[in-house]
Amino acid sequence: MAVAIKSQSAAHARTEMEKDLFILQQLVTKDFKIRYRRSVLGVAWSVLNPLLMMIVMAIVFSTIFAQGRNGSITPEMYPLYLIVGNITFTLMSESTSSALTSIIDASSLLKKVKVHRFVFPVQKALFSLVNFAFSLIAVAIVMLWFRVVPTWHLIWLPVVLILLVTFCMGLGLLLSALTVFFRDIRHLWSVVITAWTYFTPIFWTTDFIAQMPRILQLVMYANPMYNYLQFMRDIFLFQTNPTVFTLGMCTFWAVLAIVAGYLVFHKTEHKFILYI
């Protein structure tokens, strides 16, 4: 009898998991179709957008940050430095911003169908990862243009993406749960993202950190996105292994975010139906 109960529980778990995976797939597909619906270039925008942003930002900032004051970044390498940082930060900002209202936007479905609520913020991170994958084509084009030959260090790419997406999922779970009860977070988060953009070395080079006060340097090195950008640039631009500090900080922030996000989401999700 115990064996039968265990077998039924395992079958039920597989069924629930299969249902969640199916819903995730359907939601990602739906968002993908909606984003590029009635677009002439369609998915090509996922490649063109980071390229166009890189060109504009490189023209604007190259004379300020990439000529004579950049230390380890030569003017020729600045576009690659810029686009790698930009697409990495965009993955985070896009996934968390869309996860904010994922529970609220799914209110009609949640009231009719029994489904695990965490699926909706998690799906936003996975959809952003799909867009990021297309953005890597733009990175490949820039590397080809500037004759940067990829090295074996790119085997670290799945590692940094797993850590970054886990970090994004954690933030998404946390923000989506809080937004159900405090709708002002939608407006506050846009301000946070803007400040975070300037606080992270996306278009300015990390050499400027040495000129900052010591306390600000410590805060900068603790910035989660600084560490994820550094990880990405290590394997794409500097063609080296990430340092133990960088790997450790990326892992720390991923674990902290997913644990905090899960705990807050799990503790409050039973009240969602009262507020959506």
C-alpha cells in the first residue's frame, strides 16, 4: 500500500510538473508572438535593437570613456564592451519589469484555472532569456566586425546565464508578490532601474571605480549587475576565466534572490486572489 501511495504521489508530481512546463512553454510562445506581431522585421529586432543601441551609445560615449581614459579598454574594443554590458543588463531589467505585473495581468486566468502562480513571473525571465539568445547574434556580428576570435572561455556562458536567470527569477517572484499588495512598486521600480543603469558600468568603464571613494567602491563591487557584467565581459571581451570573487558574488546574489523571492511569494500567494 505504501508503495502504491508513493507511486501515485510520483505520478501526480510528474503530472503537475508537466502541466507547469506546458504552461511555461505556452506563455513564452504567446509573449513572443505578441511582441513581434505586425512587425515587418519580426524577431530580427532582437538582433537589430542591441546593434543600433550600441552604435548610438558608442558614438555618444566613445570620446568620453574610450579614448585615453579607459585603461584596459581600447577604443576599438569599446563597442564590444558596450554591447555585452547592454544586453546583459537588459535581460535583468526586462524580465523584472515585466514580472512586476505578471500576477495581476494573469488575474482572469488565476480565477478560473488552478495553476501554480509562480509560473507567471518565472515565465517572464525565460522569455527575456529567449530574447537574450537572439541578442547574442548581435554580439557575434560585433566580434566578427572587430575580428575578435572567440575562445574556449565561452564554455562559461551557460554558467553565468543560469546564475543570472536565477537572480532574475528571484527578483521577479519578489516583485510580483509585492506588487499585488502595493501597486506603487510599478512606478518605483522604473526609478530603481534607471538609477541602477547609471550605477552599473554599462557605458562607462570600470577604471572609473578606482577614482571613487573607498566606501563607494565597496558598494560598486557588491552591485549584483556589476558582477554579472564582469562575468560576461571576462569570457567575451577579456577572454579569461572569471575570478573566484566574481563567480562567488554571482552565485551569492542568485541564491539570495531566489530564496528571498520564493519565501515572500510562497508566504503571500494564498492572499493574491483577494487583491487581484
